[in-house]
Amino acid sequence: MFKAKVINQPDNLIEGIPELVSVDDTSGTFLTETGTDEERIEKLAYEKGYKEGEKAGYEVGLKKAESLLRRLEEVLREIEAYKAGLQETIQEKVLSLTRAVAEAVIKEEIKARQNLMVELIKEAVRKIEPSETLYIKLHPSLKEIFEKMDGLEGLHETVKIEIDPSLTEASAKVSTQEQDVPLDIGSLVEGLMEELKERLLSNETGHSRRGD
């Protein structure tokens, strides 16, 4: 245990001011309490270090915030790009699926209605000027069907019909010296796909305008 005792030490102190010392009861040793200045210096150093640290932390925080904002902008741009890419991918898949379904439907329709291709040929012939010589190439599977029907009676003056095994099944080609009108499943589907693309583009434009 330590007890406080007042003594006079004129050599160490200003005249008449006592110094507070500690006495060790066990050893009788006097311990002068000079820790107040050290504590004050330590406190000032701590406060200064805290302020400097706080300032440095604030500056670092600003830099981190700016970096975070830049990264957030990059992420937003990436999201926009992803949305555009995703929309394009979905559209491609829709068109691909539509094409496959359309081909299957048209093929089955031609099988079920054997006169369908002949009607398509007639429709193509109606769009050609009567003065031109008309050439019609048929797949062998259409020859008998074409002959059983009225053919092109009354639709065109000069018609030359050929059987062409190189054509795809149940297909034909109507042509003149200046133009060709292929009539097969692929060309029919292609026409439908072009129309569908135009509709999709029109819908996207409409949505974009409403979004603005």
C-alpha cells in the first residue's frame, strides 16, 4: 500500500509549494508522482493522432465512395447491355421456334390438302403479266394432282410445264425470263418469317416510344 505524505524540497520546487510524494510503507522509499505531464502529452498525442486518422479515414472513404460509384455505373451499363443482348437472344429463339413450327404445319397442310400447292401455283401465275411466257417446274409428286385439276386454264396464254425431280417434295417453281417465284415449304416459311420480323420490330418500336 502507498500513502501520500507532504514534504518540502526547495531544490526541486518553486518556493513554498509542497510536492506530493508516495511512501512505500514496506520499504520506506519515496516515489515522486510526475506522471501528470506524461499523461497530458500522451493525451495530446492521442487526440492529434485521432484527428489525423479521422481525416485520413475520411479521405480514404471518399476515394472508396468514388470508386464504388464508378463501379456502380459500370454495372448499370453492363445490365443495360445484358438486357439488350437477352432480348435479342429471346427474339432469335422465338423466330427459330416459329420457323420450325411453321415448316411442320405447312408440310402437314400440303399432305392433308394435296390441291394446296396447285392453288399456290395459280396464285403466283395471276401476279405475272399474261404477255410473258410462263414456265412451271413441278416436283413429280404434284404432276398427277396438277393434271386432275383444271390446271391453269384461262389464267395464262403461254405455259410450259416441266417435271423436275431436283425440287424438294411437293414443291414447284413459277418463272418467266425476268423473274422466279419459288413455291416450296422453305420459301413459304421465309415469307412468313419476314412478316413476323416486321411485326416484332414494330412492337419493339411501340414499346420503346411508350417507355420514353
